[in-house]
Amino acid sequence: MMNRLSEATLGQLPLAVPRPNYDRAAIGARIVHLGAGAFFAVTWRCMPMSF
């Protein structure tokens, strides 16, 4: 079973994997913009193909 990546599991990553070099606790939640392409891809997959 795989562990979910979190602040607590960063230390379990191999040393070759880069870690954040900033204080993650100082950053709040933000909005992620996926763009029109990602929105279209998700919407297209959710639409029934019987039109």
C-alpha cells in the first residue's frame, strides 16, 4: 500500500527527489486554474455519446 504524499511523509522520499525549499505552512489555499483544455477534456469524458 502506498502512502499519501504529505508533510509527514516527505522524509520517506528518496534523497534524489527534490523537496520544497519554502515554508509550506506559511502558504494558504489557492485556486488552481486548469485552463480550457483540461475543462474540455473532463467535460467531454462525462458527456454521453448518444447525441
